[in-house]
Amino acid sequence: MPRPEWSASPQDEKGVLTERARIDKAASGPVLVFFSTAVAWLILSTILGLVISIKHNAPSFLADLAPLTYGRLVPACRLCLTYGWASLAGMGVGIWILSRLCRVPLRLPGVLIFGAILWNLGLVLGVGAVLSGKMSTLDSLEMPIGPSVVLFSGYLIIGGWGAVLYRSRIGGAAYVSVWYILGAFFWFSWYFGVSQFLTSICDVQGVMQNVVGAWYHQGVSLLWLGALGLGTAYYLIPKVINRPIYSSNLASVGFWTFVAFAGLTGLARLSGGPVPAWIVSVGIAANLLMLVPLATVLTNLLSTIRSGAGAVYFSPTLRFTTFGVVSFGVSGVIALMSSLRSVDSAVHFTQFAPGQEHLFLYCFYSMVMFGAIYYIMPRLVGCEWLSSSLIRLHFYGAAYGGGFFSGLLLLAGVATGLSLRDPEASFLQAVQISQSYYLGQTFAVCMIAVGHLFFLLHFLLMLLRIGQPGADPTLFSNPGEEKH
């Protein structure tokens, strides 16, 4: 398996650098649009998350405004985070990596920008519809059909451009990052298109709505965002430490087993519901079999990181990415345990599931995307990040705040579930146990928000080309200095 990008002899190094610069220049317009809009949605989701967290402690807060009631804010925040920040950042990173690895400059970049505009327009309409009360009850499928069509139209342009890049590639075998990113572009169109067809056009009823919803939710989490995150990690880690991936065989095994089992894991979410027992059993078996891609991917990426472990101390990109890779492993183990019927029966209707989802979406995926943006932006705008201190503060807020928030949700879920199973405890006691964690969760959300403010400030400075003009990257410390 080739290393990221392409190998070149010393005499060809100048030509390689020239070609990379040409590719980056062609991609800069669309990718900056993806990143800018993604950051805007990230800040909006952070504000909504803060309001939701305050409502946990003070339910009457903004209760007189119908669009800001709890039942509308939660799905709106989820849409902003999943389709706004996560998807737009992932598409921007994915397009840039494909362009680099396929060695093809983007043609007609305005088409990609138009696709991004359609995506954002559909999302604005969808979030507006949810806040006005016009939404479905299916998790991650709250948007009505009109905004969904607009969003999906934009996606077809973006995904199609990704396929064009691959079709025009220069070179032989594709690197593992290309597998994951191309797969993600295909899987999103499949999951989103089929689920919208079944729920909006065929109008499936009853239990089948929940089956479609569980299938879609887990498919988008793992085979869309998860694949984009893993493809990005496979690219960034070898690039930063300047060493090849640990094992190409492990990369192949990890990818194909991930493809085979990830799509079925969502069926375990239906445990305890009015569905045939074999459906849930298939989901549980898929979660158990996910141990194979989980173990192979973690072994491959962490072994590669260990070969250049010193880089974690001074590279912002590698520090964010490493935190994300470790979180991917932790979230995978928790997902496996919670899929078991004995565990699910205790934590199903608690904060445990949101904690698991936050661990995956934020602590894994978002941290990898942050690392990718820190790596890619200097290559698009022509200057380095202004301050390593701002990056460090962002990391502290995101890593400690995100980890603390996920941990509190998981602990609250376990404590509440055990109370619900105690025949001598009342339901009110279980509710009070859950409420005892709300103040800590609000503190964690504030930590995340502060980190995002530092990230927003730094990102805006980069857009304005206010940074370090030198060729040296902005690092936490110089290689060889004392590690703290």
C-alpha cells in the first residue's frame, strides 16, 4: 500500500512541492467555504447546547418562547452539530484529501461551492422547520421532506465531484484513506436517500418507522461520519510523523470488516421494542463482530503513532488526532457493552446513550476534524497559525470539556438505570439522581464553549491571513525540547 500522497526521489522533490501547491490552490475556495460554514454551525450548536444545559437546571428558562422549548432545541442542536459542523467539515477535509491523494487539482470549483450553498440552504430550512415545530419524531430524520431534498441535492453535487476526483486520479493503487472517504460519500447517499424514500414517500408506519430510524441513525454515525474520521486519521498520522502506516494488511482487514458489520449495529437500538427478536440479535452480533475492525484499526493507528510518539508533544494536529483515535476505541467498547440485552435493559431510557453518542461524535470525530483543520488551513491561506497558546487552550477546552461531559452522561445513565431497577427505589429518586449530574454537565459545556471561542477567533484570523508568514508550522514546542 502506498504512503499518503506519492513518493518522489530527491531530484523530483521540487516538482512534487509545485504540484501540491497547485492542488491546494485549486481546492482552497471550496474547502474554505466548507470549513467556514462548518465553524459557523459549530458555534450555533454550541450556543444551543448551552441553552439546553441551562434548561436542565432551570426548566423555566426561555420557556415562554415556543421555538426555544426543550423539545425543539434538542433536535435542532443535533441537526446543527451532525449536518452542519460534522458533515461540512468532513466533506471539506475529504475533498482536500482526495485531491491530494489522487493528485488531481479540482476542476470547476464553483460547482462544489454551489453544492455547499445548497447543503447549507437545506439545513437552514430544516433547522427553521424544527424550531417552528414541523418535524418528525425519528432520531436524525427530524427535517421535513422539502429541506431534505434541497440538502440532498447539494450533497449529490459534492459526492459526485468526489467520484470525479477518484476517476481522474494519477497513479496506481489507492491509499486506505481514499477507501474510507469514497465509501463515506457513497454510504451517505444510500442511507439518506433510502430512509427519506421510506419515511416521506412510502410513508412506512408503526414499528417499521423505528427500524428505519435506527438503521439510518447508526449508518450515518458509523459509515458516514465514522468513515470520514478514520480516513482522515489514516492520512494525518503518517503525514505528521513522516512514516508509513504500521501495516497495510491490518488496514485492509479493518476496512472490509468495518464495511461488513457497521451498518447492522443500529438494530441493537431496538432492544426491548415491539420488533422480532432476531432483528435485535442481528444488531447485537454485529456489535460483537465490530471488535475485529475496532482492534485492527486501533492497533494500526496507535502502532504508527508509537513509532513517532514524540510528535504528540509538539504537533497540534497529532495531539487532536490521537485523542480522537483513543476516544474511538473507548466509544467502540462502550457501544459493544451497551448493546448486550442485560446492559441495555438497565440504561436504555437514561442519559447513557447520549453520552455514548457524544463520545463518538465529539471526542472522536470532532477532535480528528479539528486536527485536520489545523493541518490543512495553512496550506490553503499561505500562512501558519498565529499562536500555539490559542491552539492549546482550544485543545484543553475541547478535550477536557468533551471528555468530562461524556463521562458525566455515562455515569448518570448507569446510576439512573441502577436506581430504576431497584424495587425499593421510587421513580422520583431515579429522576433526582439524574438531576444531580446536570450542574457538572453545564460546567463541561461551558468548557467546550470556551474552547470553541478560542478556535473561532483563531480561525477568523487565518481567514484574514493574520498569522505567521514563515514556513515553519506552529507547534506546541520545538522537537527536541523538554516534554511537559
